[in-house]
Amino acid sequence: MTIGWGWKIMLLYAGFVAMIIALVVASSHQKVDLVSKDYYNDEIAYQKVLDASKNQAGLAGSLAIHANEREIIIEFPSEFSTKSLTGNVTLYSASHQEWDKNFPISTSNGVLSIPRKRLERSVYTIKVAYTVGGKNYYSESELDLHAL
């Protein structure tokens, strides 16, 4: 018994429709996290971030970020070693929103230590926003904690 060309076309079309339905169902179960819940207002305030980044680039020293098995160490520019710093460090993980962490900066010695036990093994974007003497500074870099 042979199948005619009309039945073959119908089976091909039915297989295509079944595949599309399967993809739609699979994509509806996919978890999607936004970078920020309030992204519109964040975008409006982004000019402040650009100004703070320009201030950071104008410094003689640079912000250094090191990691070992126990901690992440953030060393602020040497010209701030005796000044009081305030601000916030955000560790953003693109893979899971639950892994994002915020740490307040409150240091007078120019060094901030973040314990690794509170972090997952992931690639983090480290966003450091701080204020010294009424002037804002901002730095952003990537840190891979997989290898450590």
C-alpha cells in the first residue's frame, strides 16, 4: 500500500504545526528576568552614571578589584585612602536574578572586602558607585568567580 502525495504533504504540514506548538509551549515556560524592575526611571537617571564615570576616569589612580577563594577585595584609588567613602557595590549576575547582591560601602581606609560565601559561582558585573567629598564616582567591570 502506498501513500499518495496529498497525504505526504498533509503529514509534513501536521508535523510542522506540532513542532511550532511545542516551541510555543516550551518558550512560555522559560524564565525571563529583567535587569531592573524600574528600567525606565533608571534610563532617565543614566546621565548621572555617565558623569560619575567621567569623574572616575579623571582620577590619577584606578579602582582595583581582586578575588580569591574567601573574598572579593575592592581597592579604591590611592588619593582616597585617608578619606571617607560612602556608596554601594552591586554584583549583577546575568544568569539568575536571585544571585544579584548589593553591599554598602562604608570605609575610611580605601579597601572594601566582600565575603565569597554569600556569592554563587557565576560571572558578575561589579558596579561600584561611591561618593567622596560630595563628588560621585562610578566604575563597572566583570569578574568571573567560576575559576576561583
